[in-house]
Amino acid sequence: MEITEHQIKLVQSTWEKVVPKSFEISQKFYGKLFEKYPNYKQMFKTDMREQGKKLMQMIGTTVLGLTNIGRVTPTLKESGIRHVGYGVTDDDYNKLKPILFWSFKDSLPDVFTDEVIDAWNITYDIISNIMIEGTKKEESIFMRVLKKTKFW
Ligand code: HEM
């Protein structure tokens, strides 16, 4: 998956606009997610404020690391493995994407133009592919250790 320098700049500059509104956006996002997919609700045990913060932090870390994605890859892979434990499937990543972008655009309609959304689409695919990839690698040490514990 290729992202251009220009697209990275677009994602990073628009992320700065998302940050001050990240609480509002994450609440909108989960509201819509549970409205559309009510059965996701039972997967979330953490307080939704906290959960929203974690989601936004992870996106922020990746967005700032886009020029050197290798640095955030291990964190994303480990989170991807934990997501399998929460019951998240590969297809769930596709379901979540349009809802996340809807919540961005709903709060910042002038910022999230088609060009910006295109750049974010690639970014989201990079994030989710790395998370999913982490669950597929046989050699994942984290996975092997996890499987030996009672938590798996
Ligand atoms: C780009 C995609 C995603 C990102 C960046 C992301 C980020 C995060 C982060 C940072 C956490 C905190 C704990 C951890 O890292 O394990 C988390 C937890 C969680 N995520 Fe995601 N996530 C993504 C996709 C999804 C999808 C598609 C689902 C499916 C509905 C999902 C469901 C959950 C659940 C159920 C938890 C645990 C909540 C709890 O502890 O109560 N996530 N996510």
C-alpha cells in the first residue's frame, strides 16, 4: 500500500484539526457504531470515554509515525493480536472504517474533503493491515506466549 508524501502531509495536518475535537468525534463514532452494529456493544468492557481516548491515541501515534512506519509496527501488531482476543474479525475493520470517517466529516465538514478522505483511507488501511498482519504471522512470539496462557 503506497501513500505519497503529499497524502502524509494531508493526514498529519488534518489530524491536528481532529485532536481538539477528539472527544466529540469519538463519542459520535461509538454512538453511530453501536447504532449500526448493536452486537459490538457487548465486546467493549472499558468506559467509552477511556476507550475513545485509546483509539484516538493509537491513530495519532500512527499518523505522526507515517514517515517511519516501522517504528509503530510492533505496537500495532500487538494491539491487533489483542483485538482477536476481543472477538474482532478481519472484516470488522472494514465495517468500522466508513463510520470513523463519517464522524470525522460530521465534526469537520470543511476539512474532510474527498482528497483528504482518500489519504485517510490509505492510512486506515495501513493501520488495519498491520494490526491484522500481526495476527497471521506464525512466528509471532507474542502470539505463541499468549496461546500458552489461560487468557487465550
Ligand atoms: C484501525 C483500527 C483500530 C484501532 C487503531 C483500534 C485501537 C484500539 C486500542 C488502542 C484499543 C485499546 C486496547 C488495545 O490496544 O488492545 C482498542 C480496544 C478495543 N477495540 Fe479497537 N481498534 C481498531 C479497530 C477495532 C475494530 C474493527 C473493532 C471491532 C468492533 C475494535 C474493537 C475493540 C474492542 C472490543 C476493544 C477492547 C475494549 C475494552 O477493553 O473494553 N477495534 N482498540
